[in-house]
Amino acid sequence: MLAIAILAAGKGTRMNSNLPKVLHPLAGKTLIERVLSCTKRLKPNRQLIIVGHKALEIKHFLKNSPKLEFVHQEPQNGTGHAIQQLLPKLKDFKGELLVLNGDVPLLTETTLKKLIDFHRKSESSVTFLSATLRNADGYGRVFTDKNGHVTNIIEDCECNEIQRKNKLTNAGIYCYNWQNLRDVLELLSNNNSQNEIYLTDTISILPKALHYEVDDPQEVSGINNRYQLSECEAYIQKQLKSYWMNKGVSFTDPASCTLSEGSSFGIDVIIEPQTHIQGNCIIGNRCHLGPGSVITNSTLGDGILAIHSYINGAKIGDETSIGPFAHIRPESTIFKGSKIGNFVEIKKSSIGKNTKINHLSYVGDSTLGNNVNIGAGTITANFDGKNKHKTIIGDNSKTGANSVLVAPITIGSHVTVGAGSTISKDIPDKTLVVERSKAILRNKRIIK
Ligand code: UD1
Ligand code: CA
């Protein structure tokens, strides 16, 4: 039997944040989601998460995670105190308890499996992951005897200068034999510089403690402050980009771009500098994105060009061209072959095939047909101060420069709206409509 306990009750003081530490994101996925997605694959019999500081926020965030048991720790008196809270919950449990700090987001399932296997074969009371770090600041140091058994772990802040030179560190991931741990949990004290009950003190009390050193120390980096958060982000970004480069994506300046874990790409995609792909995006083949584009939760077909543009929550059809400087907002669909040009904003609208909105327009709550041509400066006036209204434009219609279409309004197909018109009633098919006051000429001068 395997139970997993994730420690997420701490204050995360060193983050200086109102957001609980485990809810900080890395490549668009929170620390806790990363830890959970790796433990889920171990198929534990029980999965417990210890919450305390900002417990409600964490519980709310994880409300859809199945089979997660929340355990409250109040007050937060240290990692050992956190595990003491499991005693009533796991009273009758028999088997291994895998304990993970909630702030170790780069951990892999493979490493956890190796730890559990090693532990089961060794018949020790506890085996934990260790790493040799060049910069071991903030980590507990691991001390062993001549047989390689761990004698104790000393926290960084309790180490003397000689002890601090030991770079073998505790990663904060432990596989315990639960019955052995249960018997010693109550023996822990808070007799240390932080007045906290340390889980690491169990190591010197338990009869046989072993450590299992990870191959890649990066994998067990703990996040205690924003510098470490940024280092982990850089590590994940590097991995993501090299993964997609191998799959056929080119970056002209990879260091200036970021990707999210939830995004996927076709082949022959070119990503120019300062371009960011966020949330869950599906990007087709031959797209040319950036420079300077931000694409969030959107689906792009093949052969799309998107320069200096924001695309959020949209669906973009094949061979369309977006930007420079376009803003496509949520619930918009742009069909194949369309062109959304400079300084155009599209919101909650459907834009038909081969339609062109080339310059300086706002199109909101609208449905445009195929082959529509929207002249420079055309605005759909969709808001009456209280409600939003719809604009419908049929196939093959054109609006002249600076037209204002006052919604709700339906413009038929093959309609031409003259430049500068403000149209506030429906226009039937095949109509030319012009609304314009006459210029008055006197002595060849315009009188104001
Ligand atoms: C801990 C280890 C240290 C190890 C390091 C690895 C202890 C005493 N020290 O130190 O040896 O090198 O992790 O990253 O365990 N938490 C609670 N309740 C509490 C306190 C903390 O649930 O009362 C949770 C935190 O939310 C966090 C985890 O435990 O997810 C670790 O706490 P943190 O304060 O970051 O421990 P470290 O000082 O990093
Ligand atoms: Ca930590």
C-alpha cells in the first residue's frame, strides 16, 4: 500500500507574497499541480495534502482534483508537526508513506519510482532523496556513517561552518515505512533555532535511514524565494523549447520567448523574438508567430502569420494574417484566408472566409460573412451604455472608411456602405447606402 502526503501548509515567508507559495505558476502550471501530476501516475492508495496557511485558497484551487484528502495543520509548527497531523487519518494504514514538499516542482515520476523501489529493497525505515548541490544555501545537510547510513540531517541555519561545507543536501522527499514513522512522530521536539518541529529529526531517531542521490540535482530544486522560482522557470523553458525544436519549431531568439506546458505545435513553425505562447494553445504547421506576439488559450490552423499581436481565446483558420498590432479577444473565430490588419480589435465575433479588416477597426459581437471588406476606421457600435448588441454583415459586403454600424443591425450581402456613414437601421441585400451631410461651398471656401 502506498500513501502520499504533500506538505503545503507553510507560510512561504521568503516569497513575500499574498498568493500561497504552491499556487505560484511555472510555465503556466502551479507548483502544486506539477507535484500532483507527477504523484498521480504512481497510483497511490491514499493521497493527502497538508494545508494551513491560506488553506481555503488552496482547497478552492484543487476542488476538482479527485481523491485528494485535505488535512489541516494549525498552527504551522514545522514539517514534522505537519506530518503529525496525519496520525488520526492513517491510524490503520499499513505500507509506505511518501512525503513530498509541495515546493519541489521539477520532480519526475521516474525518480519517485526509483526511490520507492530502492526503499522497498533496502528494508530501511526511511529513504529520502538527496542531491549534491554547488549552492546548498537553505537546504538541510545530510551526514552519513561509514556504512553509508544516514546519521542525521542538519538544517542550513543550524550548521556550523564546517558542516555547511557539506554539499550533500536533503531534497525534502522521503519514503517512510509508515509503521516505523508513526512510532517516532510523537518523539520530535521543537528544540532548535526556529522553534519548529522538523521532520528531518526523524532521520536520526529511526533505526535505518538511507539516502538516494538523484542524477540531476535540478530535479529536486526547492522553491523558497522568487529567485529560485525564476531559475526553475528558466530550466523548464529551456526544456520545453528544446523539446519543440526537436519536433520542428524554429526560434530566432529562444531566450526571449516563453512557452506554456499546455501548448502544442505543428512543424515548420517559426517563432520570432519576444513571442509568448500561454495557457493551452494548439498551433498548426507553418505558422510564423512574432516578433512580439502573445498567444493565449487559442487554436491556430496552418500557415498563419501573426506579427506584434495579441490573440486570446480565439480560433484562427488556415492561411490568415494577423497584425501587425491586432488584438483578437476571446470567443472570436477567424475563418480561412482572412486578414486582420493593423490596429484592429476583434471581440466575440465570427469573421468569415477571405474577409479583410485591414486597418483601425473595432468589430465586436459581430458575425461577418465571407469576402467582406471592412474599410479603415469602421466601428461596430455594440454598446448602448447598458447592453451589448449584435452586428451581422452578409457575404461580399463592403464598408467605406469611418463607417459606424450602430447595433443591433443586420447588413445584407453585396451591400456597399459609403465612407463616413453612420448606419442605424438594417440594410437589405444588394444596396448602396450613404449617410453623409453635404459640404457647403461658398466662394470656394468651406464655411464652418
Ligand atoms: C525543508 C527541509 C530541508 C530540505 C528542504 C528541501 C525541514 C525541517 N527541512 O526545508 O532539510 O533541505 O526542505 O527543499 O523539513 N510546511 C508545512 N507546514 C509547516 C512548515 C512547512 O506544511 O509547518 C510545508 C511548506 O509549505 C513546504 C514544505 O513543507 O511545502 C517545506 O517547507 P519549507 O519551509 O520550504 O522547508 P525548507 O526550509 O525548505
Ligand atoms: Ca523549501
